[in-house]
Amino acid sequence: MQFTFFSFIMSLLWFNLYIIIINSFRKNDNFIISFTTFPLIFFLVLSAFRLIFNFEVPGSIIIESKTIFPKIYDFFRIPLNLKGFSINIIQIFIVIWSTVAIVLLISSIIKYRRFKSSLYELDKTRNRENERVFNKILSKYQMSEKIKMIQHDNISSPFILGLLNGKIYIPNISFSQEELEYIILHEINHFKRKDSLKKILIQSIKNIFWWNPFSHLFANNFDHILEIQCDLKTTSSFTDDKKIRYLESITKIIKDSTNDIVEDSNVPMLVNVEEIDLLKQRFRIVLNHKPKRNLFKLLSLILCILALAINILSYFIIIQPGYLPDEKDSLLTSEELNLQEDSFIIKNSKGQYELYIDNLFQHIIDDINEDEYRDIPVYEEGSD
């Protein structure tokens, strides 16, 4: 296995394709109602894996591009002389990418720490009736020692924070016992599924691949699907009337809450009023969802197996530029080629000779006996 410029490009192309497909499925209420959220979560995990682990495996099928890929690759390799220092566009891109990613990751950590500090400063508003209901629910789920509750005016939407020991934060609104129970159950389900950790990982991927708009779409879809997943888990045993009252409790939060201390906090929130269309979809899915039939369980399994197979097969397909002979000869002169310290040739499984310069693939060589290639070491694919 090896990492190359082209394995990274293929990884990026597959990831973007996955996100387009996932986004289409996510917008389809009937798909989620029929299959629940499991296939979508599975597809999203596969897409993240494909993006992060972007290596090239031995024996890959190489598809040569004669037009688009050569132009893209040549563009990235355009040399720039900056005060006697030689650098190309791809190296500049890597520097900018790394710098911005580090800044965004550090910024997210600082924001999260400030957010937690602001929560520590909140005074707990004691409500005996709410605490009684809260403790009753925790006892029912044997989680009395793991979760606490804080109610405050500066909280706009219920959320839970913590991995091993959690704190549920809810707005200082007058809830009925039933409404409070729905809210607590929703947040407990987030806690049990470790959704706070998932949110942190999702945000990290978005920050690292900040330049790719599909990574932002990936994060938005993942956040929304986590909320749908939690809604369905919370209401799985509810009657239609109870589902309506559950949704009414969410509507009450939207109407009665004004302050927002959880902005940009990267925690799973019960309500996000800025995404009203997504909230409407959650309502539709909760109201129309029925227990999954055996046929859809089987189809869901088939979809996941098919997605996994495609993900594995995607590692065996690599698109590389296929230069014509006159174009190849114009890339580097013999003298320039010999000056490269990290130049080598790999004989692949098809018997073709691949030229690498500075550990980057250049093109397929027709004749390694030509003068400019004679002093370059040749290795068999897969050899050390």
C-alpha cells in the first residue's frame, strides 16, 4: 500500500460522490421512514473512512486520462520561483491546507473550552417538581449516578454534555411532567449513543478538509441524521398521540426560548431554529414512522453490503494521466531528471514502467533503456 497524489484524488472523488448520494437519500422522507437511519449512518461512516484512508493498493486497475487529468496534474506541478526558492502549486496548497486546518482545530478547541467555562458559571435553578420527575426517569434507566440536570434562563435548547458522566441543560421554561420526560429521554438517548463524541469527530473532519464543500455537507447531514436517529429511538414505543405531544414539547421550546448560549458549541441540540426545514423533516418522520418490516430489514442489509463492496473495490481503481510520447518528453529534460534525488521506476503488475519523481507518479515509460532513464533504479511492484 502507498499514498500518492492520485490515490488522494480518487479518495476525494469517491467521498464527494458518496455525499451526493447520501444527501439525496437524506432528503427522501420515505427512504428514512422505510429503512430508518442505519443505512445512512453506515454510508456516512464509509465515506469518512474512504476520505481519511486514501492509499493505493497493489494490482490496482489504472485508467489513463488523456485530457482532464494531465491538465490538472500539470497545473499542480507548475514550478514557482520565490526569491530563489523553488516550489510548485501543490506544495503551496499543502502548506495553506495544513495551516488553516491547524488554526480551525485550535479555534474549535478554544471555543469548546470557553463554552464549557460559561456553563460552569451558570447558577442551577432548582425546581423541585422537575427534579423529582428527572430522578424518577434516571432511576428507571439505572442512570441516577451518571447524569445531572441544570435548568437556566440562558439555555435556549436542551442538550447534554459529557461522555462518562453527563449533564443535561434545559431552558428555564415551565414544562409539564410529560414534556420534561420527553426532553430527558431524548437527551439520555444522545448520552447512551455517545453523540457528543461523534459531533467532535465530525467537526474535526470538517475542519481538516475545510476547503472541500462536500465535507461541510457531510457534517450537516451527519448532525441531522443523529437527531432523527435519537427522535426515532425516543418515540419507538409511543402511540400516535404521544408522538404528537412529543413534537409539541419541541414546538414549545421554539416559542418560549429566547437566549442562546449553545451557539457554535458542537453539542447535539434538541432544537435548531436556524434549520427549520430540517426540523420539519424530523416532525414528518416521527409522525409517519412505523416499525421496520422484515423486507426492509433485508433490503437495508443488502444496501449496506453493496456499499461496503463498492467501497472496497474503489481502492482498486486509480485514474492517472496518460501522456502522449511527445508530451512526456517535454516534461523534464534528461539533465533535470538526473538531478532528482527521489527518482525511481516501478514495474507494475501489468508489466508497465511507472516513473516517480520526488515520490510522485509522473507517467508511464515506453522504453526504460532510453538515455535519460538508464541511471534511475527500477523496482518490482510490491518489493521493498
